[in-house]
Amino acid sequence: MAEMTNNLMKYRKEAGISRSRAATELCVDIKTLYRYEYGVRCPNVYTAIRLAKYYHKTVQELFPEEGGL
């Protein structure tokens, strides 16, 4: 299974938020957030929306299309 490209780590770092703080505030396990950031796991749609709201971005900004549809 290929890794999923995303901008989670980029926007978290731009906001100056530690992974630990983000995980706590989002109520997700820090290992899960790590897996999302590195594309090992893909969040479900509800979690993707929560992540977008948390970082004040759109879901599309966090998870850009790979090659389009």
C-alpha cells in the first residue's frame, strides 16, 4: 500500500504546535497522528474534517489530490 501524501506536518509546524499538543487537543493518540502525518494511515472523513478545522485549512489543503481525477 502506497503512502498518502499530505500537508499535516507542514501546517502543524507552521502553526508552532508540537505533535504531542496537537494529539492531545484533537483527542487522538500521538502515534496515530504520527501515522497520519507520514502517510502510513489515512484518517476517516470525520477526522479529516476535524484536522482541517484545527489547522484552519480545508481538507483539500491538508490532503491534496495526487494526479487529479
